Amino acid sequence: MSIKRGDVVSHCAAVEWGSGKVVEVTTQWASIHFNDGGVRKISCSHFAKLMPAEASSFKPLPPVVPKAEAEAVKVKKRAGRKNAS
């Protein structure tokens, strides 16, 4: 299979990863962002295990915001409400 940036693929030996979007391709490997949140480098010797997938099947996990960062946002929002009163 020919792999290029932007392709949506699935790995037939790792279906638990879900579909993935190719983010970088070199002569040696392809970097793929999979639905499970992992970004994996697949060696060119394993390209035969990559199968085309529907573009709509790629749904990456939303980014995780560190708890401290999320708490800081909550505090700022609360402080803004007090000043508006």
C-alpha cells in the first residue's frame, strides 16, 4: 500500500488502536495518530499491514488538560464573576 500524509488507515494486526491519520512519512517509517490517542511510527517493512480506512472513522481522543491547568481556569472564571457583580 502506498502511504502519504493525510491518509486514514487501520493496522490489521492492531485493531484496538482504531483508525489512524498519517501525519508524517519518510522512506523508513510513517508516523500515524490513532483513535486511541497514540502516535506510532510504523516501519516501512510493516506497511503491508496497513489498510485504507474511511476518513470519517478517524476520531482522535480530545486532548487531556492537566488538572492544575483546569483548576486555574476555574479559579479565573470564578474571580471574573465576582468582579462583574
